[in-house]
Amino acid sequence: MIAGDRLIGITSPTSEGGDTPDQDSGGEQEGDELYQTNRTPVYSLAEDALVVSTPSSMCVLSPASPCITAAKYLYSREEYTLAISVESYGYNRDAGAIGATVAVIDNIVRRETSGIFSCDHIRVAVAVLFELCQLSSMKESLSTDRRQEKSGRVISCRGFECLKHNEKPTRTSEEPSDKIGCCTVVVCSLTFLALNTCCCHRHKEVSYDNIDGFCVTSEKRYAPDLVLQPTHLDISVDLNIKDFSADIQVITTLKAKRPLRSYTINGVDLQNLRVEADQSIDWYYDGKEITVTWKDPFNVGEERRFKTIYRVEKPIAGLLFSGPNAEYPSSPSFAATDHEPECARYWLTCKDVPTIRTPLDFHITSDRDHTILANGLLIAESVSVFQLKRQTHITHQIDGQRKTAHWKLEQPCPSYLICFGAGPFVRYVDEGVNGVPMEYYGTENMTSDDLQRSFSITPKIMQWMVKKFRNPFPYPKYFQFAFPGQGGAMENISLTTWDESFVCDPIWHKERGFVTDIVNVHEMAHSYHGDALTVRHFEHSWLKESWATYTESLWCEDELGEERFLQTMYENKRMYLSECETYVRPIVCKTYDSSWDMFDRHLYPGGAWRIHMLRRLVGEETFFSAVSDYISTFYFQMVETEDFKRALEKHSGMNLTRFFDEWLHSPGYPQLKGEFEYDNEEKTVKISLTQEVDEKRGVRFFHFDLDFVVYEENGKEHKKTISIEGPNASVSFQLESKPHEVLVDPDTKVLFTLEMNPGEQVLSNMLTGRGNLFQKLWAAQELIRLGSRSSFSKISTALSSKTTSSPFHEELSLLLSDSSSPFSSPLLLQLYREEKDLYTQAIIASRCVHLRGQQAEELALQFIERDKKGEELLYGTLSSSLKLLGNQRNSKHFELLRSYVDDSRFRVSAAALTAIASHRDDTAYNLLASKIPYGQAPNRVRALIFSPFAKLVTWLESDTAAAKKKRAVELLEEVFREPDTKEASMLFAALRALQTLGARESEHVMEEVKKRMPAQDGPEVDRMVKAMKKGDGDEMKKMRKELEGATEKIKKLTLDLRSYLIENPRTHSELVRQAIVGDANTMMGDRTGIHRVVAFGTHSW
């Protein structure tokens, strides 16, 4: 039966209704029998089609197929002759029709036994298919053994599924019937081609286990059962901050859903542990987990309590202690917690997973003059010995200088959000919002003015957020607490914690204030997404981190304007794509080595983009109505990805299954390459797009709509939208005049990349045209990619027009910094020199530190001189200027740099030492080596100079270089033996420095360090050790990248020289002649000429 242009396989009566012997023997035998003489096919012409039959089946080669039609179109243009297509709608499981066709085309090609098509025609057909399907990069040669073809793989074209001989095509209820089957061309004697395309990508099962570059394990992680569920924790902590220790008691209340007897909780390195209960129990502790077993099983619905009593001393994570010592007498005294994602276990006995959530009671004891903070509301403070003992159930000698604070949180809280802090804190009380009090706390090295300056925007953020999410703030207070060593910021319920770096003095606030505000928005957003709505397990973490990240953008949109909103989305895209160069994983992913690994750029900016796309897809009002409903429905409950999806579907009426399948449960993003054609006679524009896939990494085709806007020179506007469904798509416009601007996705609805050159002039027009920030930056990126002097001059002209914005300058500076073109440096320096906005200037300065040359040196000196004169200069600008000056490696500037080494501004001090390290000599080594040991520089400075110190050592070439490297390794290893507890960022800075040095002799030290780090950091240490064994550390990768960049620069210089010589043949004719004959002596007076001839290399003229 022939249905349209489909190939129908007609099963013979002998094989219908049962398995043939061939089937029983398996697919391998079928493939072998394909070429046996008794299966030789018969072919003939019937109704202008080629009919192929075997004893068990028959197939038809139809000239009406899409490939044939396209080939005929090309033939009509006298470019090609004809192409063959074999298409199948259904066929016999014994490889009948398709197998027969393989043999037929094989015969046609090898022996030309048929007069229908010649061998040349077949070869041309392959070339046509290469163009139609872009298969040239995927072809692979056949071996002489044709049995390789027994796997049954075939070429597939757009719209059809690739099937094996043994597989029967199926169709889902949502899939159009015209997308079943396969469009096939097999040329056995020439090449074997295979490509899985759109339908195949939709149905093919791809495993995301053992994601290359992301994780090693193939084990999927799942949330634990809740058969015995904790319903309350009563936590009593008696702190001894001076000794970095605490005596702790935890009373856990359990409720049973099934009659079990045993329950296991986490608790690492606990001292003097005892477990008590009212019932008869047995318990076992292995140093990491405590298993409690009751003599009698629980009854369903029964509640029981058990008590753990123990001591912790200098815990490796979770509970941070700080205090002054001989080396650092000004260190603040405090104790504070930080748990994400699984660090509560290092001081608190609990089930340390987000699934377990309980109300809390705290009884925290510390010095009488200390402030004690915790989740929830303060119930009481007491210094009574009797009351203290009754509350905490801990026997402790009371000297009248201690107090206990009772805090209570009634809402459920997972372990990673449990928090307390104690110490002699400074305080600032701000105005509350809707009855929610707001107070800010910091350690004794801060001031209340600093706290007010840094966090005073908090009430405004809460007012905005309550309105945006259309739900009241979920907790009874919102306090914020900053301390050294926190490392970032953390959304603990009702008590957000901050690293001290976010607390700003007046100058730092001008540079860092915007970032602090954005992080403030992020952490408060977690009060809804993550705190009130807790994710069931780590694979759903995007529901909290992606949401908090996108809320930052929403704040910018409403409070700072459209362009800052777009800039945050552009930066989100850039950060996500940069990580995708290393690995791609689904946003919702159950496979990971450590839960901490999930908190990557896929989760934060990558997931934020998915939320943005959903907003654009369902519409503004529908989206926020659905979000409001989602929040109110799941207040103080656990959520999964499906819950958010259903809320959106409920309000929009849309089926979002495909979107979530492609964008959240599958890896990657659309990567498009475009061809821009303008016919000046016909005044038509055609844009052809190709969507790329990456089978190895599991990246399939994405389905989405894409908007286009073309502006003519006369100002007329043309809009079109196309649906991207597979590998190819195109759109055309009929114009009246030349195209002036071409905007792809003008409203920034979709996450994708596009490489396309619409011409330098069109790109130049876009830099200052009607498009938004994305369009302007895309135009700049394409101009930079072109790499010509002309393309860079167009960017310079746009900057000189004074119509470009600060956000554009900030992002452009990074594009230029990443470019290897010699034309990028002058533009970067132009941006640095001319920028008036101090915040933007500091950002641009940070992207110039790698530049070299007289202009760079002079500019760096100008900014440093301004600081010496007392002019206002942000810390970042001064620090980058010092690094830029150091990169010139001019010894005459050494003393100037040295004058900043002991600067009280720690960022400036670290920058000066980094700049000195760039000199790569023994003097620089000796200075930095003197600052590495404990107590010789502030810890924040030391952590920042480990890396430049290691890089410096790798450049030493003196006779003592080996001894200096050995000493450097010893200094870095000493970091791990220092007396006080270390934050993870400092430990990792030292580990990475050892990796840069290639210190394989330190492998045993790194393994020991891993034992003293939280388990969630272990996989990262393992990766560093593995990379070091391979001699492939971060520094080696960077050096390779720099080498590749230098190679690209040489290539571009060569092209530039060639263009220049062509444009100026008379001026440089003699220079070219000298380059060819090698007359170097004549050229010695022209250093520019020497440079160009070197760049010209061995290219023939």
C-alpha cells in the first residue's frame, strides 16, 4: 500500500502472526542474512516508482519524498542531478524492506546493474543530502566488512525518526502521524551515515548518569522515607567560645507512620556521646551516624522522644568559632552556624536532609554581655542558675557571668536553615514592615553605621516582594547577621547571615552597594522559595535557587529599569553558558557526587532563565497569578518541580510537558548558526537557521518560537515569528530598501546562542539602534568575532557617539577582554579612560589587568597618582590599576607597588602583592613568601595571594627555582596545620595553589585535608588530586588557552597585514619584497615593519 510518499512494508503471509526463525535468532543474524544470496531483492519500475521486494516483504522508493523534491529543485538550477530517498512507514521485523533497499542501492552503486540511476547520480545524491541535513561532520567510513551495517543504522532527515531494523515505529497521542517513519539513504560502498534527528531526540532514552565534567557517580539520589518523622527539635547549646567548643543536648520527637523500631540520624565527630529515652533502647554510633533501636516497635501515630547529649570541639563545619590570639589579636569573638547544604551534622544530631522539617526550640547559653540570636522569636533570657539548669538539662558551673536565651520557631524548618549566633555584636534597628521587625547585627569589628548603610534597603525590598508575590511575609521577624568566614550569604529562616565583605564603608558601598542590594533581594526571596516552600530533595533545588536568582532580575526591572533588568539576564546567560563549556546537565538532576555540586551555574543563572522563559511563554498576569497561587497553596510544605508546573498549567491552560522535558529534564540549550542573505535586486532578506545537537553530551533539538524584526533604511518595520522544530528553519522578508537592523528575539524571550553575520554595516547600525541591550551586545559580539580592523572601528565609533549606556560598557568590556584580537586592547583602554560612572569604571578596570603596553602603563600610573593625591577612587579601580601596572613587569615601578603592600585596605594590599608577583623574579618571590605564613598578613589578604604566589613560582628560572618551589609547597601545606578553624574558601585557595604548582608530593596532604573538610567538599578535592596527577591543573589549562589565544592573534595579525598591504601596495611593496627574500638588515630601523613581517610568517605572496 502506498500512502502519500511513505514507504509501506507489506508483510508476507508466511511471517504474519508469529516469529520467524530469523527473529528467534536475533537481530544480528538478520543483518547477516541481508546479503545472503537467497535474500537477493528484485526491483522494477511501477507508476514512476522503484519497487523493491524480497520473499517476505516489499518496499517502494517514491520520487515524491521531501529529499527527492529538494534534489529536483537543485537540479532545476543545474546544481545537482537527482537524489534517492527510501522512506518507511512500517516494515517487517526481519529487516525486509529497508534491508532490501540497502542491497538495491548497493548494487546500483557498485555494479550499476540498473539503468534507472547511474553511479554518478548516487554520488550526487549523497552530496545533496550533506547539504540538506548538514551531515558532513557526522559521516564515518565503512570498513571492508559490510557486516558493520547489521546494526541497521540509517540516515535520517528532518521530521522523521531513526529506527533500527528490529524496531517497530510507534506514535504517541501528541505526535502527528506524519512524523512517523524514516527518510533514508544508504550508500554502502561509499559511506555509512547516521544522524538521529528531531523525533528521535524526542523519544530516545538518554542517560544522564555519570555526566562528563560534572560527576563521576552513576548513582541516582532520592529523598529518604518519612516512616518515622521528626516533629520537633529542642536544642540546648552551652557555648565556650574561647575554647571553640560547646556542650549540646538535643531532644528529638518522632511520630510513626508504620510500626518500626529503628531510626538513624547524622552526627559527625561527637565527643562523650550519650543517648537516652523513656523507653528501653539500644544505640550505636560509628562516628558519622547514630542508630537508635527501641525494644518495642512504634505503634502507628505514636510519638516518642529521645535525647542526645554530647560535646563538640572545633567542628570542621557547620558551627564556626572565632576569637583573638597572639597572631591576630583583633579577631572578633563569636560563634555562628552555616549549614548549606549538609553541614548541620557536624555539630547537631539530626536527619540532615531538606525533606525533614520541624519546629524548633533553642536554649543557647553564652557570656552575659553577648547577644544571642536564633531562628524564630525570642521568648526569654535568663541568668538564674536554677532556671538555666531546668531549661538546658546541662550541668554547668555558673559564675554569674552567663545567660541563656530561649528562641522559638513555630514554623517547620529543615536542618540546613537552622541558625544561631552569639557574641559581642553591634546592632542597628530598622523600621519594620507590616509588623515584621528588622534588625541588623555584626561582629565587634563593624559599626552600626556600616550595618545601616549596607542593609537599610531591606524594608523597601520586603514591601516590594510582598506585593510582587502577592502573599504576606511568612515569618515573624527578619534579622540579618554578618560575620567573618561566612563566605557568602545564607537564607536561614528569619535570620539571614552574611559574610563581612558585604558590610560596606562609604567608599566600598559605592562599589559594592549594588551587589549587596541584589544579594539582599536574593536571600529574602528564599523566605518564600526555599524556606516557606522547601524543596523535597536536591534535584528540585532550582525551585529555590533559580527563583531567588530570577527575583534579583525582577527587582532590577521594577526598581532600576528595563536595561538593568536585561543586564542581569545577560549576565545570567553568560555565566550559564561559560559553565556549559565544561559540562551540561539537566536543571532537574538526580545524579551528582555531592549535593554541594548541584549549586552551580546551571542551578542559579541557568534555572533563572527557564523561569524567565515560562513567564514570557504564559504571559505576565497569568504567570504571577500562578506564582501567587503556587506560594499560597504550598506555604510551609515541601514542593517538587511538578507542583510548579501544575500551577502554571492550571492558570494558563497550557500543556507545559514538552517545555519541562526539554528545558528542565534535559541538558543544554539551543545553539543556532545563521546565514543572512540579502538580494539587492529583489530587495529580499532570507535568514536560514541551523540548530546544532550534541549526541555525546545528550543535547537534543529544542522546540520554540523565535521572533524576528527587520528595519529598513527608510524606517519601515517588518515582524515575523517562526517555529523552530528541528535542525533547519528559515524566514524571509520582502523589503522596499536595504536592511538597516535585524533583531532576533527582540523581546528576549528565549535562551539560545546565534552565530550569524548580517554584514558589518547592519551590525554597526544595531550598536546604537532600536534594539535592547541584548541586541546591541549581540551586534558587538559578532563584530568582535569578525575580527577585522573595520569591525572594531565601528564599535569605537559607537562608543564615541556617547549614546551607549553604562550597562553596555560593562558587558562590552568583558567581550573585549575575552577577545584575542589586537584591536580589542585599544578599545578596552578607551572604555577605562573615558568612563565617568565610578561603579562602571571599577568593573571595566578589572577587565584590563591583563593588558600590556605603553598606553596601559601610563593609564595605570594616572589612576594610582590620583589615589596618591587623595582623589576619590574606588577600591576596585585602584586594585585593578595596581595589577595592570604590575603586569607591565617594569622594575622601576616595584617600589611604588611595594608602598601599597601593607595598606589597611585589604583588597588594595592583596592587589599590590598580586601585581608584584607578576614581576616573576626572586625579589617578588621573597616578598610574597614572607606574607604566606600564619600571622604575617590578614587572612583575607593571604587567601587572595596564594594563587599569584604559586603562578610566580612556576615562572622562576634561576638556579634556585627548584628549591624555591619546594619551599613554596611547604608554606602552602602549613596553611592546613594552622591552629584556628579555616573557612572553606581559604582551604580551597591553598589547595588550588598546590595544584597550580603541580605538587604531586602534596597528594597525601590533600587527602588528609579532605578528612578534615565536610564530606560535601570531598568530590571537589578528589577532582583536584586527579587533575594534578594528570598534570592538568587550572594553570596548565589557562596556559593552553593563552597559547591558543596567541595563535589566534597571529592569524588575525596576518590577515590584517595582508589587507593593509593590499590597500597600500606602493607604500609597502619594498617591505614585502624584503620579507620574502629575508633581508632583515634593511628592516632593522622599522620595528613596526619587523612586527608585521613576523606576523606575516611564511604566507606566500
